Amino acid sequence: MALFKKRTAGKPGEWYYCLEHKKVEEGPDCPGKDRFGPYASREEARHAMETAAERNLQWENDPRWHDAPSGGTTDED
């Protein structure tokens, strides 16, 4: 008996964007490492790559995630 069973069928209304096949799928047909989701609608899943790009841009420009240099050395020496 397997400890972890692969979930082959998703719940109705769960939408995913498959990174390998580059398409929207209802239910988790592909492994978790190859998909974004779940999303509430097909339309949200269809825009998964744009949503990820927007979030990445926000993160890259967020000053809270850019640590100040550490080590106590300066270029003034």
C-alpha cells in the first residue's frame, strides 16, 4: 500500500496552467512541478503567465526584498 497516492482527478472548478504543455487544464492532470494553480476560473488560469510576470516585477522592485550590503566594509579605505 502506497503512503502517498497520486491525485489524478481534480475537483470540479479547479483550473491549472500547465507549464510543460502551455495550456489550461481542469484538474491537476500534470505533476505539481509543472503547473500553476489552482485558479477559480479558466480565464484566471489562462492568464497565469502574465500574473506571474507581474508579481515577479513587483518583487524585483520591492525595496523590502533588497538587503543592504553586510560585512561592515566600505569603499572609503
